[in-house]
Amino acid sequence: MPKYHAPRRGSLGYVRKRASRIYPRVLTWPETDKVKLLGFPVYKVGMLSVQEIYEHPGSIFHGIKRSIAATALEAPPIRVMGIRIYKLTSYGYKSIAEVWTPQITDFEKKYLRRKITLPKNIDEKTFEDKKNKIYEFLDNGDIDRIRLIIRTRPEMTGIGKKKPEVLELQVGGSIPESLNYAFEKIGQEINISDVFTVGQFVDVIGVTKGMGFQGVVKRFGVKLLPPKKKKTKRAVGSLGPWTPSRVMWTVPRYGQYGYFKRTEYNKQILSIITDNKIEKFNPRGGWNRYGIIRNPSVVLRGSVQGPPKRLLVLRDAIRPQREPMTPTILGFYYSKEKLNV
């Protein structure tokens, strides 16, 4: 009789730990020679159906008209609040200087104060002094990473939120060019169409839907016990041996499930909807559990993590598997209603 083999119920390669905050931190960025912003925050709207002609060569679906699942994301423009530069040390990347825009509105002072401590005495003279100091770091070769401090614009959406999220997004390209790009954009708005293009592959980073307190069957996929078991069926058969006299950390146990930070790799952008097409992209009565889209939107192939209204971060694909290709879209459908985009 062959030896019985089975995978462990619940991979230890995944961290089953509740996320520290509701929107993610992006810890890794791709290397690129193009001077551009490498990420963009979006709000999840919901799922829809997309009718397309699949044109990837070599596929069994090549040239076939088909309907696929897709996800709509609302992407209001972001505002660049500051620049932060990093130097690579023996302990990793360390922040050595930053500069904030002097043009901070009263709305931002009111709501950003609830998230972070704003710098004091921001004026044109202070801005120029810090700018010159950063360029001195550039001349000395001390800059290895350049990131923009941005804030989201939830007040432009219909999700009923005003307090913005504050994120750091990295700028690609060579250090001198990316620094000039950063100072051009400080205090300005950046749109989703300035960062991504149709057909491009992106990674989606976000926090999944929370499931609350769950048992081992749902949390780790433990097999149900047989009917002859008298006490319980949805539990582990044994908590471990007598020695060592403790429950090992490898034993599946009940606890918090969901609300994890996760990354979905290589999601293709099917469409970027802007300008006067936004109103036509809304179904009658609005999107379920979201409402009306008022800003530029992105349609991604497949599903992404999180419930509606959850903030996600789109990032340039860090390990793309194929070249970008413009899809042939025939129509968008939501609950059998065609969206006239």
C-alpha cells in the first residue's frame, strides 16, 4: 500500500494576522527607467461583466467572443503634498530629508490634522531652503529613493468620507530626472491616466474582507471528523503529543480570519474611463453598496480583494508574465444592463 501524503491544512507561508490599518503600505516597488509614478490609490466599486474578443496569440480562446468577470475601481485624482528622499544604509533605506508644499488649503489643514502632524511654518522661503538642501544631497550622491507624499480625495466620491488617506508612492527613473519630476508635481494633482495605460498589467495591494472569529474548518480547511465522534466534528482530532507538554504553533486553532493584507499580481487594465463617459458608466440606481461613480474609473480583468469602498493601491507589475496588449472590448454589463460607455 502506498504511503499516505497530504498537504498541511493551511499553509504556513501566509501570515494569518489582522492588518494594522485598513489601507496598505507598499513595501516593494519595481525597478524602471521610465520617469513616472509607480502606483495609484483607488476605491473598489464592484464587479461587472465585460464582453471582449480575446486576442492573445497561442491561447485556445484566440479570436473568440466571450464574456468575462471584471472589477470596477474609482480613481479620483490625488494631490502631491510633499517629497521624501531616502538613502540606502546598512540597516536599509532611511529617510534623510523631506519637503512639503506651502500651498495647503484650509480643508486639508482641518482633515489632514486628524491623520498626521503637519509641519509648522510652511512658507515659500522655507520651501526653497529645503529644496536647495535636497539638491545638495543629490550633488553628494546621497539619494537612492525618491517618494511622493500624496493624499487621496475621498471628498470627491460618494462614499461619505472626508478624511483623506496619506501614502508614499515611489517615482521611477534615474535619480536626477525623478527628483525634477517630483518638484514639478509638488502641490499639483495627478490623474490615473498619467500613471497607467490600457492593456498594462498591474499589481493590486489591499486588505481583504474581514470574516471575524472563525473555527479551524473555515480558517485552515481542516477535514470534518467522522460521525462516531461524540463531542464535536468541526475541530482538530488532536492538539499534539504529551511531550512537549504544550500546544505547538503548527496546530490549527480558531481565531481571527480575514482582514489580511494581500497582493494580487498581474491584473490587466481593460479600460480607463474618463471625462464625459463617467455618467454612462453608472447603472440605473447606482452600484450596489457603493452608489454613483463621479471620477475617472479603471476596469481590471478578474476580481480583487476587499469589499466595496475599500481603498486599494495599484502598482506597476513587479513580475510581469507577458507584454502589455490593448484588449478589444465590445461592451460592459452590470446585472444584465448594458452600460453605454
